[in-house]
Amino acid sequence: MVTPTSVAPPREALAVVSAADVSALAAGAAIFGTGGGGAVQTAQLAAEHALQRHGPVPLLSLDDLTADDAVIMMSGIGAPTVGIEMLSSATQVEAIMREAEVVAGRPITALMPAEIGGSNGVSPIGWAARLGLKVLDADGMGRAFPEATMIAPNVVGVPCDFSVMGDVIGNVVVLRTVDLRWLERHARAITVSSGGVCLGAHYLLTAETAPGAVIAGTVSRAVAVGRALLAATEPVAAVAAELAAAVLLTGKVVDVARRTEGGFVRGSVTIAGTGADRGRLQRIELQNENLVVLEDGEVLVSVPDLVTIVDAETGHAISTELLAFGQRVAVLAWACDPLWRTPRGLELAGPRAFGYDLPYVPFEGGPR
């Protein structure tokens, strides 16, 4: 049964992120990954090590930004299945940042996750510690999305002047594309030719351009969700309450159809209900992230609203590349940031943007 929850409580913003916060950040970012953004385990270890060695990183709100600040988004790009085996190099992020500052013509003072979901919500914290930079308490999606076009500044019309990409062996590429559709095409081709995974920096933002063009407070929010999960005796219920999410189904994974192509993980997962949900069957379509939930021919939830598959006992999110037959899971769904429900947001990240000929119906946490 779909279980609606109460409105999520207000969250207090953090002033810094320390090594002690990373486990909660990773658990929360995995939830916001909606199956994508990369599995968090390696990113968590790397970020904890960086913060232990270099100390906590300051976490800025939008109001903290000054005229001297230059914020750039950073993330990994590529197929999460490849990212399990291909780790970033020790010098990769430094090489990208050196080139970004040359192209920008000014020092970079802060990093921001391009997406708060998965490892891409965790790694920038460790990178900032290594580089001696601050972190903006925001991201570009409020979740994870698979394509470069699907980012908040693009929704509101803020241009992306350049992108810098680097691979594990030291190649660095600067892209100046006419729009983000072309950035997606070129960046994906570079990623595929680099073995399936790259790191990238793009969207230089300032105190003038960032407000209204990012999803604010999401680093703090991911930490709050992670803390709720880690402290709970009933973690699935605790995460649902923290997110004001609905539990769509509790059951067992009975089929996984998954392939890696064109720099993406594509496919579907089928879950058979157990316990009170016995007799129900849901199929979830995916492209890196969980996109559409179907049951008895009806669409229960679709992008840009969020769908996450979690372990039914621990509440920890299971990314698409780690889904396997027999796992006992729960399916959570909740509403996206209002920015994605605008006409431009739906054009970029609604069902039709992924090739589904479906009308978008906002998910509000209760049964349809």
C-alpha cells in the first residue's frame, strides 16, 4: 500500500562539513541519487580521508557569497557500472581545477555538487578539502539526473560558458559548446573514449548568478536525511518521514534487465511485493536513475519526481548498478523541487525528455 507521510520538518543548515558528517552525507546522498550518481562507498572513504587530513570545509549559504567568490560545479560523468571499477586518480581533480581557473580568468573559491545524488553529492566535499576551497550548500538538481541539460541553471536560462573534463591518465579537455545539448553530446563521447568515466567542472556561478539558479540547502538536507537513517530503529520509516515520502511497495527483486551503452546504464527492475504487498508487481524503468514506476499498466510516479529503492531492513539506498535478484527492498517516492515542475523544467527532465510518451502527473505522496 502507498503510505503517505507528514510534511518533513525544517532543517538547520550546517556551517562546516567535517569527517564525522560524511557517513550521514553519503547515506543521504545515496537516497537523493534515485539509483544514480554513482555508488557512495568509495566516495565516502575518499572524502573522509581528505577531511581527516586537511580539516573540515566551510559550507556557504547563498547569502554568504561575496563579489570575490567564484563557484564551480563538479561531478563525475559516465556509467555507474564502470565507476565501480575505474577509480579517479590522485591528480585528476587538481588538473581540472588548474585548467578551470585559467579558462575562467579568476581563482575558484568554492565547489558545488552538480547533483546531490550518489557519489557526486559526496566527492566534491573531499575535493574541496584537498584543494583548500569552500563548498556551497546547494546543488544543480536536488537529486541525480543523467544528462548535462538536466540542471537548474539551464532551466532558468543561465548560460554555461565552458566545461573542463579530465580522465584518469591526465588528459584534460576544455569545451565551449553553443548549448548544453551539444555539451552532453561532446562530453558523453569524450567519456566513452576515456573508458566510460571522467570528472568534470562546469557552470561558473557568482553571488549575482547563483541565487535562483541552484537548488539551495541540499548538502545540509542530505546530511539530515542520512542522520535520520543512521539513528533509526526503523530506518525505512524514518527516511520516509524525513523526506515526506511515500512507501510504494515492499518486496523482493525478481528481475533485473541492465545494460551499459553510450555512457549510461539502461534497463528495468521488477519487484514482487511481500507481506502486506504480496500479489503486487512493480516495474521501474531506469537510465542511470530510476525514472518511471509502473504497476498494472498504470504510471505511479515519473521523473522529475524522485524514486529510490532502499534495502528493506537497513534503509540504505541501492544504486542501479548494484541491484540484484533476491534483494529485499522498499520503493520510496517523493515530490521534486518546484523548479522541475515548471514548463521548462518538464521540457528538460519530464518523462518525454527520456523518450516516454507519458503525461507528467505530479506525485504528492498519496495514492493516485
